[in-house]
Amino acid sequence: MNSKKKLRKAGLRATKQRIVVADILFNGQHRHFTAEDLQSEIIKIGKHMSLATIYNCLKSFRDLGVIKQVESLSETAVFDTNVEYHHHFMNEETGELIDIKPSEINLSKLPKIPEGYSQSGLDVIIKLRKNS
Amino acid sequence: MNSKKKLRKAGLRATKQRIVVADILFNGQHRHFTAEDLQSEIIKIGKHMSLATIYNCLKSFRDLGVIKQVESLSETAVFDTNVEYHHHFMNEETGELIDIKPSEINLSKLPKIPEGYSQSGLDVIIKLRKNS
DNA sequence: AAGTAGTTTAGAATGATTTTAAAGTAATTT
DNA sequence: AAATTACTTTAAAATCATTCTAAACTACTT
């Protein structure tokens, strides 16, 4: 099934722009990218698309669940007076953080570190939603 | 030891502004805060301090190691075509991400979720640095 | 008390993202 | 196939967090 049909099926208008983005993204291989990465690629294949459109498109694809936005704790810099190694709970709505002591998490198995690199940190973030 | 002495000992000039910030931050209780949170508190106690100064001050305290900047993946939005639950390696210098399959991490013990909340997500980020 | 080097500051600059509102277009209806 | 309508795209302006600039200031040294 081509991108046009998939978009229609998902309830989105099959605009030229969305088709271009879908054709780039869903080629079978997973990838991480920013809005600007995508714009560069679009330019590389001789097309043009405004950044606003790219943001709009990525947002609708994300809401549809066909891509994921990688979690970032907050869009503003957050500081912590606790300088010991620890993890965090994060309230998804407010961004509020609560410390988690390392002893409360057991990370008994970790993946092999890629060749040529060393581990320089490890963060666990448990996201919370208020019960309704 | 008061803030003035502590700053001097750390090799930082004991400016009025740094003393105010240190007095607010190092009162024995840990906390998470943004530059603006801090400015609001400073205004609340009848003082004034420019945001640039607050950023400068937090940066020097961070470099000194007396506060920590909570990790954020990247300052720009990153998207991922892999919508399955998974974790990430992150190259600290470039921000580049590599997927980690959940089966490669064993999280056998997790902390108790705070009263009134439910877990809505869990992310593990392993930071990498290139070997020298 | 004077010197100097690090600091503070307002305001400008930057960079990512969103908004605005006008022009365009996909899908529907005629 | 043309007309309609509602959703989209877009350039440009706006916004927000953060950094930079460069002039005024001040902590510490001499």
C-alpha cells in the first residue's frame, strides 16, 4: 500500500507534503531525526517544504502514532541541588520531578556498550500521570 | 560556614548575587528548579537579579559541582520511527541516538509509584562518550 | 586607596518552535 | 467536471529560553 492510501486510511488528507515525508520516513528502516534533518533531506531530493509544514506534519504523524517523539524532560533547563547519582519520577503534565534513589532500582542487566565508546552516564525516568 | 566563605573557598568571587542564590539553594533541602523559578523567589524576597546573571551563576555552580543540571536529551525535538517501547544510547557529544531493545535491560526492581499516580512511561538513557 | 580582572546587567541576538492569516488544495457535493 | 468546503501550506511575524555584547560595576589584591 502506498503512502497516499495509508494516509487516507488513517484519516489524514493525502497532501503532497505528507506523501513526501511519509515516503522518506517509512522505508523500512528505523531512524532518529529532527525537523531540520528532514528538511535537509527534502532539499537534497530537489523539493521544498517550509519548516512549519514539517513541524505540522510530524505532529500529526506523532498523534497518529506512526512516529514517536523522543522524550525530553522539559523544554527548559532544570537544575537539581542533589548532585548524587540518582533517577527521577516526572509528572507528565507539570514536569515536576521527584528523586529516586539508585537503590530503589535494580538494573541487573545492561546492554553491551557499542565498540569504541564508554558509558558516561545512565538515567532512568519514570513518567507519572495523576489518577483520575 | 556561610555562603560567602564557601564561595571563596571554592575559588569563586563572593558576589552579592551569588550569595543570594547560594543562600536560597543550600538550605539543607534538595530541590529541582529552573532559572525562572529562582528569579521568582528572588523577587519574592524583595530583591532583583537579571536572568542573565542567574544563568551565569547556575552555570558556575554547576561547573563547580554543587548543583547538577538535569539531563535533557537534546535542545531540539527528536523524532523516532520506532514506535515500540525501547530505550536509548545517546552520544553525549553529537546527540546521536541508538535504540536499545527492552530485552537488553533487566529492570527487576522499581520504586513504589507515589500515591495518587500511575506510571505512564519509563525511559532509560545510557550516555556514551567516545574512547580517546 | 588604587588597580585589575572577574561580574553584572539591559538589551540585542540567536535558535527552535508556534502562530497568523492569506493563498492553496484535497475530498466532497452538486 | 465544476463548485463547495474544510483542512493545509506557507512566509513572515511572534514567542520563549538562553546566550552574547559591551559598558558599568565591584570583589579582591596590591
